[in-house]
Amino acid sequence: MDLKNVIAFAKKNGYETAEKLNNWNGYECYEPIMDSKKETAVGPPLLILVKGNTIRMSTPDEAFQQMDDTEDTEETTAKSFNDFLKERR
């Protein structure tokens, strides 16, 4: 799917933009970005998942699974995201 379509989907869901992360479990994974000028964490992590012409938001469980499956990369893991949230309290 074209990145323009993914960004349009992100905007329809209240985000500013989206960025391609990787391919995971048969999906192209995109990170929805609330504000490109600053780091934000709003609620549980979600991903934009694309398979063929189908685009949807992940469930929180899928987002955590994707992070766990890619923890050897530069992606944030579920554990470090939870640590991040604790630090912000």
C-alpha cells in the first residue's frame, strides 16, 4: 500500500502522520505518530497494520507482540515502554 494512503488512514484516526517500521507476521507495520515535533505516549501502543489492500489499527496485544518479536532491533520493547510510562508518572 502507498505511504500516502497509510498517512491518510493515520490522520482519519487522529494522528499527524505514520512511519514504516518493518514487516511482521504478514503485515507491513507502521507507527502512527501523534506529533512529529515531540515524543508522545498516549495510552497503550498501537500500530497501523497493512496486508494487501486492507489497513487497520492493531490491538494493544498485537502491538506488544510485534515489539517483543522485534526486540533485538532498535524498536522499543513492551518492557521498556512500560518502564517509560512509569518514569512519566
